[in-house]
Amino acid sequence: MISRARTIGLFAVLCLTVAGCGDGGHDNNNNDNHGGPTPRRTATPASPGVTAHTTVSVAPTPTTGGTPAAIPCPVRVTYIAEGNQADLDTGWTGIYHDTPVGVGGAITFAVQCPGPQLGACGTCNLTGPVQSTTTINNHRCVNDSSVICASDGDCPSGPCSFFFGPQVPVSAGGVPVCFTNRVAGPVTGTLSPEGGSGESSFPIIASIFNGISVEQPCPTCSGATLESTGTCSGGARDGMPCTVHGTTLHFGNMSFDCPASASGPACTGPTAPGGNTCWCEGQSERNACNDGVCTVGADGEGVCNAGPVDQICANQTFRVCTSNADCPASGDSCIMKTRECFGPTDASGQPSGPITRTGMASQTLPLQVGAFCLGQTNSPSVNTAGGYPGPGAIRLPTFVCIFEHCPSSPPTPTP
């Protein structure tokens, strides 16, 4: 078994919606009838930088008299991540940018609205997290996520915590890493079911592990589909039974039952730019741009126009290449990609403004956003490759379910 170094970073107060990080939202969708409203399929128009999706929205069921039945305001809301469409950027070097996070991340909160029914709910208070309304139990022991828990006393060691999905595999530049994300404390916020928008203070602890290999950053579960069973490959429970709790595009299926081992020291929270040379406390470098200048576009993404330029495979972007022969996947090819960065920075390389991401309010598929800081790991190779300690940001399309029984993954679009 390969020994892996481990540490913890803090997604310090990850704002999922508007608040400083950008606009976002929550919606009032449902995919589970249970005698309630009849679902219908609706398409979300595309916005710049946002892919159009087809999701489920709620149409009121007419009463016998022809009047639509009232739909009560939600008492629970579950965010279900469309992680294959996500964009996770971490570290100041830009190597670990443009990463999807996989399907299977979901988390549930309690909701209290001043109004009685949809259309008049008003601004609702959000607290939690609470027990998941999906069939995947994300309340797990921190030091062994294969153990389901209700309190710290259920765990052999360490605390019991809510996880936002299973592991997130990341591989680039020949240095694989494996993330886990768990809620670090109470979450508070607001949401507007009518407006499809909201704002949350969402503290998350991110544990970073040295990956097993370039092609397998995290332990995997051999089950073929979400919630199917198999055996763990790699990690502390190698060869033991597992259930698939998340799927990824390139790195196999993830499971809480196939954890890495306990993590190390936590990092500190974010620091505001302005008068400092770095985005995050302890960060020793500004960016990896050849001229130090990070140019930011309208979508908040930064690029090193002066280079460096990386050669990677177009589909399996974790592979470095010198020719198409280095990209074994069918139809894949070797491409040149200009390095991304966090910005903006001025001509001297100094930060000249905040790192921002802009979300999109929607009653079908809101785009949630956040910006945060990550601490250094106890692996010098990971720190050097990724640029830790350093900043991070995410765009996360999210299906939202307000019913008591929700799917474990976003609904599949129909043609």
C-alpha cells in the first residue's frame, strides 16, 4: 500500500451565492412526485460561460375545480452538485485549475420561511446542515468516512461531520492529489424560492492527500454506477466492500467507504488583498505567469498571456504530452494551453483587486460560486506543483430539491 502525506486546508467561509463572491441562487425544483405537483421538463437558457441544462421544475397540480393547488414553502432544501460541469481552481501556480468535481455531492439544510406557500414564501432562513434527504448518508466520521455517525461518540476517534460529497480526485503536472470536503461548523444564510437566489456562510474543511497515481488520485470503488456495490481499490480499506457514492469523468467511482487516512494540521483563513503581496496568509508567491501579470476576463478567470504554455491532452487533461501518441483515450489529442492564474494583478505582479466568481440565480439550475484559501500540505512536491498555501475558487451548477425525498444525482436531461 502506498503511504500518502495528508494535511487539511480551510475553505474559509465559502460563500455559495452572492455575498462578495458573486451572484448565485437556490431553486424550488423537485423530481419526486409523492402525490404532489406534476414535474415538467424546462430548459435553462445559456449565459456567458454557463452551459444550458435541462432540469425538472414544478408545475402546480390543478384541483378538481381547476384551480392550481398551493405548494407549501420548503422546510428542507438539498443542494445536489452537477459536479461534471463544475470549475474548481486551486493554488497560485494554475496547474490545478479547471477541475470538475464529479457527481454525488449533496448536502441538506433546514429552511424556515415567513410565508405559507410558494409565491409568497419571502426571504427564508437557512440553517444546518441536517440529515440528507437523498439515499446517500453523508454524516460520517472524519477519521474514517466508512463509518456512519450521528454524533462524535459514534466515531472511534475524531469528530462526526457532514461531508459535501466523497473524495474529489485532481491530477495535473504529474502530481496527483485527492481532496475531501466536510462542513466545519454551522451554516447560516437566506434563500428566496421565488427569486431563485440566496446567500450562505458555508465553512468547509478541505483535506488534501497525496494521490496514489497520476491515473488514480483517490481510492476508488469498483461498483459500476451510483449506489451500486463493489470493492475498494487503494486507500485504508483496499479490497473491502463499498458502495459507490460519487462518479467522475476520468478517475473512477468514489465512495465514503474507501477513505484515505486521518489528516494533519489545518490552515488559516483568507486575508484580503491590498497592501499585501499575496492572496492568502502564508502564500509565498504571487502567480506562475512569466511576467507576473494575470489578466482577468469578464468571467473572473485569469490567464497568463505571456505564458507559460502547457502541453496537455485535450480530454484527459491530467496527462502531459509531447504528441498525440501520449494521449491514449479514443479521439484525444495533444494541445497547447496557456496557464491560468488568479488575479487581477498589476504590472508589478501585485494584487489589484479581489478574486471573484459570478453566479447565476435560477429556479431550475442555479450556478453557485465561492472563493477561499487553502493551507500548505506536508508534501513539498504538492505545495510546489499546486501552489499551496494559496487561493481557490469554484463554480458549481447545482440542482435544488425542496422535498423530503431527493435524488442522489441531478436528473438526467431528456432530448
